[in-house]
Amino acid sequence: MAYSSGTISSLLKKMQALGVQEGGELRPDSASDAPDLNEIQVIHQAKQFVEVEETLRTDLFVDAEKKLSEIDQKLESIEASCNSNLDHNLLEGAFHSALSEEENSLVNACAKEMESRAALNSYKTRNQISYPAHYPPDQLFHFSMLIMFVAIETVVNAFSYQGSSGLLGGAVVALAISVVNMTIAAALGSTYRYTNMPYIKDKVTGYTAIIAFIIQPAISVCVVSACCAIGTL
């Protein structure tokens, strides 16, 4: 008969009822020379219960010992692996190697930065530049305005240059002239920056460029007029 939790409590009530019943029949108590059948049955059931409990406890102890043994083996394996890594210094070597590579890259970058700064300072000293350069916020937008000027000049001059080919021919001629004018104007305007240089030849170049920038439209008009006059002869 298998026993579980609460079996003793249920058997206790049953034995108490049997005791009352047997007591009424004037049977001998436990102090008699020989126990009665009920007492023998109870003693036998108690022994079975104790044996079952001892068996369960032994099984639990065996399972616990197995689990402890497995845990000990895993701990020994982990400890051996850690000791091996510490002895060979693999992790530390890999860390120092990676650090060395990054350090070389950082040193090279710092060296290039110092060279660039030295070159810039030398250029500033050589050209007597004591203030930062000023550039438009968006250079692409700044130069894209030339396209707008080309379009305006083309529309305006198309009526002036129309001939036998009509308005379309005049627009083509006006577009070509406008592109040439704006290209020359952009080049001369960029050359005007040389006026900020300390050398005389650079200043002469810059002022010559601004003078040419001013008279360039008049020269273009004269050239175009001459070409048109030759074409009509």
C-alpha cells in the first residue's frame, strides 16, 4: 500500500474508531502479553509507511548527489578553461593588438592634422592673412545664379538679335553670347580675390580683373554689333 501526505491523519481517525469498537468488546490493551490483530495490522502499516518514506528520501538524496556531481564537473571545466585563458593571455594579447592598430591610426591622423595646420599657418604668415576666409553659405546656389542671369539676358537680347531666322535664331545667338559673357564675368570676378594678397603682382592682377569685368559688357556689345554688321553686308 502506497502512502502519501495526509495518510497518517486518515489512518489515525480510522484506528481511533477501531479502538473504540475493540474497547467495547473488552479485548486486551497494548500492555497485554500479545497484541491483537488490529494492533499487528497497525504496526505492519506503520513499518510499511516508514519504509516508503525512507525509500523516497534515499531517492531524493541520490538525485541531489547526482546534480551536485554534475555542477561540480561543470565548475571544474569552467575553472580549467579560465585558468587556461589566463595562462596563455589570449584575451589580453588580442586587446593589446587591437589597441595598437587603433593607436597607429590615431597617431597618423594627428600627424596629418598637425601637418595641415602647419601648412595653413605658413600660408597665412607668408601672405599676411590675419582673418578667416569668407565664403558664401552655399557656393552651389551662389554660382547657380549665373544660370538665372543667362536666362534673363537671353530673353532680353533675343528680340535684339532676331534677323532672318526669326525670334528663335535671335534667342540662340543671345544664349551663346550670354554664356560667353557670364563665363568671362565669373572668371574675372574670381580673379578679383587676388587684391587681398600682399604681393604687388597679385594686387595688379586683381585690379586688372575688376577693370576688365566692368568694361567687358561694352566690349561684348561692340564685338556682337560688328559681327552683325559684317553679316548684313
